[in-house]
Amino acid sequence: MRRSFLVCGIATIALALSGCSRYFEVDTNDILLDKDYVKESNELYSGYMGVASKMQALADQTVFLSDLRTDLLEPTVNAPQDLWDLYNFKEKPGNSFANPRPYYDLIVNANAYLNKIISYRKERPTAVEEAHYQALISGAIRFKVWTYLTLGKLYGQVAYFDDPDLNLDKIGEIPVIGFDELIPKLIALMESGVDGVNGLYETNWGNILYPGIPANQQDLVWNMICPSPTPLRMELYLWNKEYEKVVSIGIPFISDGGGKRYKISNEDWNGEWIQAFTRDPITRTRVLINIVPYDFERNQTNRLIRFFSNEEPSVYYLKPTEVAMQRYESQLRYDGHARGDRYRGVDYTYYFQNGQWVIRKFSRDRESASEIHKNNVHIAIYRDSDVHFFLIEALNNLGRFGPAEALLNDGVELYLSRNAGNLEKPFDDPIINSHFAINLGIRRRVSLAPVYPQGLSKGDLDTDEKKQAYMKALDKLVAEETLMESAGEAKAYFALMRIAKRWNDPSILADVVSAKYPDGQKEQVKGDLMNEKNWFVKYELE
């Protein structure tokens, strides 16, 4: 007899009816199983949760490593030397923030888990439902792929291995591969997978864990903890310059069958967009795709508020830079007259508190000294603007400037009305257009005016040279917009890297990053960053 009811019971007892925070915990004493496979079946689920739990240890580290390398953050006088060394691109051996061990820890666990579940399935072919097996394998693959991708973006090279028995202390003995070699390997792993299961399989965990229970009574965070295959593939294809693939899988994903998710619509516009970072993630699934959740009540915390806030008991290690704040203040609003990014700038992304500027994006719900440390700050892996930026970059580099600018600026509905009879792919399809009609565009959602390449016109691109110039200028606008939209989310530095690499122009990154440094240091930092090798965190594997 197949054991689906028992398998479901394992996960349900351990995970369900306990709130989103408990999915990282398993109490084997509470689980009653068939005596023939008590240990093994439990470990299939607790092992998967163990891989997922490793995300908590590296999510905030990713933010610190990447956003210290944009122009958003600089250390305060309170900050330890390790953060100052990262800020100055001078990491020393033993730097606690630069150590990639948490990333490799997840990979080691994912490899061991994949080996265990495959072996278990071969020994007991009917013990686990096929749908459950595919979901567990596919999810573990995506955890591994996302982590390797993040390692590559941060360090420029990785020790790549599939060995399920590798001792983490032996990581320094593994040969390394460069970032450009890594991307095709990750795409192949996503598409080919292991044991006949690829990384593209998704399931509704709510229906598996809560059979017969209405969706509005299910704990849906379980559907959000693992990187979804489409955003992950979109990012991989974008790095691999496969722009048509980004569009072909991205458009159906955002279309969502006509649903309201991921549309950058007026459901979460103006000041409401910030709620995605502070409210219960289940109430913000129009914006959030995948997250790493934390629960203060269960001693699950990250360091974002602790490092960003100057309200006790926070330590205030990192603060927003003048140049980053000025970018927000210089934005033209949608009325065409006033200046200032009203809904992503002051009071939202940053704030003047206790006589100092602080990053406020993650702490707006509880800010008093007695409450601020109780915020349950989830960290977004992918959200609506991420997949839009991927799509905008791809459309731009396919030469489809109109659709790209519509998604960046003031939305698809206005694009359709302004370009009737001359619509470009993908917005020449009535069904797609009906799905995207509620799209406001990334800038219009926060009431900002459109931006376009200066000194260039789409109506005068009669040579390839002009077309390339327009494309590059629009890419730079995308990078600048990402710096504002995705501040503190570990996204903007990677966009700068990708666009600078695409155009073989390190100044795209170097000019932005170096602008935050004092005059005596600015030129030195810019000169260093003109060499791509200096973009990455330096840490010898041991």
C-alpha cells in the first residue's frame, strides 16, 4: 500500500498548524510512523527542512556583502574592522563576513540529501508518492543552484562538487571554476536534474500538507521558501545572454493566467509597496515570490535591523550614503514638477532617526526601543520587481525598446494605447495584453516620471551603432533603477556587474560604486574597480 497519508502526516504534524515559522523545526517525538520505515521517512522531510534552514544563515550575509559594494551603504564608527575592510575592498584572511562557509554548508547538505533520498527511493520504490518525491528532489536542486549562483556572483569563482560525503573542512582541496563556466553548469543541472527529476518541478505544498482544507486556511509560506524555477532560470539565462529564453518563460510567469500576482499594479502602489518587507509575507504574495522567513519568538533572527537601526538594542553598524540618498532626492515625480522619490526615498528606504541617517526599509512596523528587535524580518529571494527587471533587460537587449520601457516606466496599458497598430512582442498578443493591462511600470508604481536615454530617440535608430548606444543607455537606467527599487535586497550590485560585463565597460560599475568614497579615495577605488577581478569578495578557501 502506498504511504501518502503517512508521508503527508509527517509533514503536517511537523510543519502545519504551527505558523510559518516552524517549518525549520522537527520534533521526531511527535511523529507516529509505520514501524518499517520510521527513521527513513521522517528523515526525508526533516532532511529537506534542514537544507532549507541553511538559508537563514546566509541570507543577511548576502545583503551585507553585496550592498556594501554598491553605493548604498557605508560603515559607521560602531562597525567592526571586518565591515570596514569589506567596504574598502581589502578583506583579510579570517574576515567573519567574507567567509563563504555558510554557502558551502548548504551545498554539502543538499548533496547529501539528494543522495539519501535517491537511495531510499531505490530501496523502497512505493514508499513515497511520486509527486512528493519530485517536489523534494526538485526543491533541493534549486536550493543548490541558487546558492552556487549567489556564491559565483559574490566571489567570482566557486569550488564545484556533487560529492555527498564531502567534509566541509576539505573544501579548499576542490578545484575552482570561474563564474562564466559556472552558469552553464547550473543551467544544465536545472534542466537535466538527477535521477530523472529536474529542477523545474513545482507543487502546491498547501494541498499536500493540508488535504481537504481551504486555501485560505493553509499555511502557504511553505510554497515560498524554495527559489521558484522560473525566476531562477530567468536570472541564469540573463547571465548567459539567452534573452529570448528569459522572455519566453518570464511572460507566462508574470501573466499568471490573468491573476494579480507579480504585476506591479496599483494593488501595492505608492506607499504600500514597502509593506512587502514588513508585513506577514502571506498577505503580500502579489509582490513576494520567494523568501527566507524568520521568527523572533522561535529565536530565528537575522541581523538587518540590528545592523541598520540606531535604536537600542541595535548596534548601528551600517548607514545609507549621501550619494545614494541624493539619487532618490533627485528623481522627478509623475506630476513632472516636484523632485524626490516620495515612496522609496526618505521615510521609506532611509530615515533620520536619533540625529543619524538609518536604513528603515525593514523596521517600519516596530521601531520603539522595546519592540524593534521583535520584528520578523523576512529576506526576499525573488519578488515582483526582480522578474520585471530580468524581463526589461532581456527585452532591451533584443532591441524591443518599447515593451522594455513600458515595464520600467509607466506601464503596459499606456504602452498599448500609445502604440496601437504598432505593438512589439510580447505585447502584440491580445491575451497577454489583457493579463498585463493592470501593470503600472516600476517607476509609476511609486509615482515617478518616466526615464529615457538622454540625447537619443527610438525614432532615429537608423544605424546599428545608434541602436547599440540606445541599448547600453537603457541598460544603465535599469541598473540605476535597481539601486533604488532593490536597496538592501542583495540585487543591485549584481545588476551592475551583469550590465558592466555585457558591455565590456567596467566604468558602469566603477563610476557608481566609487562615488560614495571621500575625494582622496574615490579615484583609487574607481581605478581598482576598472579591473573586473576586483569586483569580487576575496577569501581563500581552507
